[in-house]
Amino acid sequence: MTVLIRVAVNVTVLEQCPAMDFSIASILMLDGLTNGSIYALLALATVLVFVVTRVIFIPQGDFVAFGALTLAGLQLGKTPGTVAFLLAMAGLVAVLDLVAGLRESKPLGRLVAAVLRAATPPIGIGLLALWAAPQQFPLVLQVLLTLAIVTAMGPLIYRLAYQSLADASVLVLLIVSVGVHFALTGFGLLFFGAEGSRNPSFWDASFTLGPLLISGQTLIILMTSITLIVVLWLFFERSLYGKALRATAVNRLGARLMGISSTSAGKLSFGLAAFIGALSGVLISPTTTIFYDSGFLIGLKGFVAAVFGGLASYPGAALGAVLVGLLESFSSFWASAFKEVIVFTFILPVLLWRSMRDPHTEEH
């Protein structure tokens, strides 16, 4: 996997220059910070899902690929395969909920109303996408539609794959995550094919700052990432739903006794994770070609950053993401053939440090 963001620079000069000076170091640092901002979003999503549901969500990167490639399909005026996938999952979830309610002898009227309330948003988004895809709307509207399509998949995936296993061990949930990842990768190949796609830049401007030539897309990535991190902090600190997620993360049983539905918390966390993944894919799609399986390595680097925070600390995960981005960027200069190995080896001393620092528990 190539570096996600390559600042406009004469690559030939970099490759021919064996020594690093301030100009090259500043270019690589900007490159690393830009990559790190994307990894930070994915790391925060990974931590969010884990603390709420105890799921190590391996398919987080698949949302990145789905977001980028869905937008690419809309750019071509085609209906992306993710729309049919969304409608199929929504129909299957409605059937499962109806069958489960009948087994529990719930009143038929209330049951049908509850099923319709749950199924209406994803089905409505899918039908809207079927109508809007051939219309060639402006890029901003296509981005919003892409985010809606992929975000709606999150709660449905939780309902289909994880809800019935909510009380299973972390190991069982991890095995399920691996299976979900392979399934989503296979669907991605079916929907988008083996060819990659690259979307147009959101902002074609460029700015010079010393030795740096900063593109408008780079600024959009940095500003969007920082804004979303602040919004997430406000969401968890100020909103009722955010506090409910925090309570579920601290004590699932206690939150359940206080009337907080762990199922609703799980669906909300998966919805946020899908939104963050889709947004990350949309942001990086103008800077690199995205294939159906490109999200795996990107999500894995976000997972390395999340491990730095112990899969529990949001600031630790964000800091780890910046370190991963810088490590990847500088590794690409000194040993580009081994940069992925260097990045993933970074997890070993982190695990050793956390093992010595944190107390062990039987489950984790």
C-alpha cells in the first residue's frame, strides 16, 4: 500500500538524495501528519466500537473502500452495488426482527410498527440513491449520499452479525469480525470489480509554505479530521446519546440496569464507525487509487494506533495515529520497501509496554 497522501514534490529528487535536510524532513512530516489524521479517525472508530461492544472491528477499513468506491460509482452516474446491498440487508433485518418478535409473542401492531421504524431509514436511503445515482448531482450532494448509504450499513451489520453474540467472549467476537471482513471484501469485489477508482479533488488550490507545497485536498483532510474529532468530543461530553455510549463502555450491566439499551448502543457505535470509515474513504479517494480491498491495510494501521491507546483511550489512539503516520512517512524515505513491516512492527513494543503497565484480566 502506498503512502496515502503524497505532497507535491519532485519524487526523483527525493530518491536521488541520500541525506535528509530540513526541506525533506518538513515534507515528510506534513505527509505523516496528513496520513495520521486519517488513521486517527479510524483509530477512534475502532476504540469506540470496542469499548461499547467489545468487538475488535477488523472490517473498519472496508467502510473506507465502500465510501470511496460508492462515490466513484455516483460520479459515473451508475448505481453502486452498495445500494442493493443496503436494501437487501434492510429487508433481511426486517424479517429477522419480525420473526423474533413473533416468537416472543409481542403484540402484532406494535411489532409491525417497530419493524417499520427500524427499516424505513435504510430503505428510504436506498430508494433515494436509486433515483439520485443517474442524476449526476454536484459532488457535495454525491458525498452526502455516499455517507448516508455507508453509514446506514453499520447498524444493519451489527444486527446481522453481532447482536445475537453480544455476550460472547472477545475471542468469539474477533473470529466473527474476521468472517465479516472476508464477506465484505468479497462483496466489494462483486460490486466494484478488481479495477481501482480515484475521485476528483474537492479543492484544486495549492499554497506554498517554505519548502512545502500544500494542496487544497491536504488542507481539507486536516481540517475535516480535526473538526470531526472535536465534534466527537462534544458528542460524548454534552449529548445524551454520547453519555449513554460512555456509560455502556464503562459498565454494560450497570448501563442496562439504568435503562440504557446495550443493543441500541451497539447499533449507534457501529453507525458512527461506518460514518467515520466512509468519510475517511471519501477524503483520501482524490489522493490515491482505491481498490475493493484497499481498506484493509488502512484500517489495520488505524488498529495499530488504537492499540497504542490500549483500545480504551481516545487521546492515546489519536497520538498513536500521529506516530504511525510519521513512522510510515519517514520509513518510506529511508526504506520504502519495508515501510509496512516497520509500521506493523511498531505494535510489538507497544504491546510489551501495555502488558507491563496495565493489569491483566482473564477475558482480555
